[in-house]
Amino acid sequence: MNKEGLPDRMQKIYRKMSKTLAWVWFKGGEKGGFWKGGFTASDKNENGVLIEHSKFITCRVPEWRISLSEPTNISIGPNIPNDATWKLA
């Protein structure tokens, strides 16, 4: 059992099923990049965050591309790591 009172096996399943609304950073466009809302983010692990949207292919992206709150300016991006990977799977 863990601190939430769930068996470890059930906690893993709960974490996998938990989804959060998210904004995703896309490079390109007229201003060099933009935040796009309407995604759900789930299943965060060492291989990134799984993102889903009805108009995009479900994929896994690095955590730095995700914002869980609406950006104050959709044209100002995150801190992009040098030699950044944009899509993981």
C-alpha cells in the first residue's frame, strides 16, 4: 500500500488514467512558434508526456513542451533545451 491507500499496482493504473488539460508548444508559424490548447496530457514518465487531441496524432513529447496552465502570451515559448528533441514517439 502507498500513502493514498491504494495498492501499488492500482496506483500505477490510476496514474496512467489520470488526464490533465494542457497547452503544447509548436515551433514555426509567423512568429517562430505558438502555444496550442485543447490537449490532454497523461502518463508522464521518463519517456515524456503522452498528449492527445482530436485533430492531432496521439504522441509522446518532452515535458518542456507542455504547459498545464494557459500561457499569458501564446507567442512566448518555453525554455527550449539545446539539441532539443521535439517528439519522442
